[in-house]
Amino acid sequence: MNTRHLRRVAVAVSAAALLPLALTACSGDSDTSSDAGADKAASSAPAKATESAATMDEPFGPGCASVPKEGAGSFKGMAQDPVATAASNNPALSTLVAAVKQAGLVDTLNSAENITVFAPTNDAFAKIPKADLDKLLANKAELTKVLTAHVVGEKLTPMQLEKGSFDTLAKTKLTTAGSGEEYTVNDSSKVVCGNVPTANATVYIVDTVLMPAA
């Protein structure tokens, strides 16, 4: 066997030995690329879920547009204060705040933990005939009953409002219904700005005063 023939055999053997190694390397590169793609997809999914959850936690409703963007009366500002104090910084709730003070409920509401307050706007109180409203404000016991009929002893999410029945601090029942950004309370009052956070409560601002049944 001459020298040239021996060289050819050696080259063939070397090529055969290297072929499996080359295939293994290609296969490893493919797996790595696939794993990277899977990791990227997995990491992007939780981010979308988190973004969706964050959106659901925000205040909603047409009435929210009138809330100041900055200061104590803004959503950020109200989140720092207990509920009665937070309400006092919102001009649209000045009648409610005056009624709460008249009933002596400021400390009660500010010291409560994890409550939900359905807060009637000034326009909601304006729907009550003036003589009837004056009579209500002059009767502390009746005023206390009406105001506490707007308070539930737990924090309620919008999802819970879709079809709910809750006990109030006045020992009355409060019912809710709706979906998305449209909810009604006791079949008559509409939520105009909902899911507003304060330091100790969640607030749903409503367009009608919730009068407990006689």
C-alpha cells in the first residue's frame, strides 16, 4: 500500500469521526435557540397579565374626569388619607362631608379598617327636596342611619359589584349590579367614579343618595 493511499484512508477516517460532532453541535445550537424563544415567550406572558391587573385596579367612570390631577384631592392624594379626610378634599363631595360632620361620624369613618363607602355627590343630595334635606340634617339619629347605609364593612372590588348583596353599617342591605365600568346600587343610584382608593377604604362615588327603607 503506497503512501498516497494511506493518506486518503486517514482523511476519510477523520471526516467520519468529525461528522457526529458537527451534528451534535448543530443540534445544541437549535435547542438553545428554541429554549431562548420559549423563555422570551414565558417572560412576556406574566408582564401582560400584570398590566391587565393593574388596569383593573384603577378608578373608572365619567365622574373621575373632574378629580384634580394633583394635590390632596387627586387620586394619589386621596390614597394617602383616611376616607372622611380624603372626601373633604374633593369639592364634589362637600355636602356629604358636611353631613358626616353633622352626624359626628368623621372619627368613626377615619378609624375604620377596610371598608367601602358609596359616596353621594353634591348633585345627589340636590335631588332631595330642600325641606326634606334640612329635616334630615337636623335629625342626628336619622342622618346617622342614612349615612351608615352607604358603608359596607369590607373592601369591595368592581368584580364583586357585578351582582352583589352586602350588609351595611346601618344593618341594612345594599345591592349592586353591572359590569365593566357601569354599575348601579340599590337599582337606582349609578356609580359615576368607582374604585377610588383611600388609606382605609375603597370609594364608589354615586349620583343618588341611598335612602334606607322605612
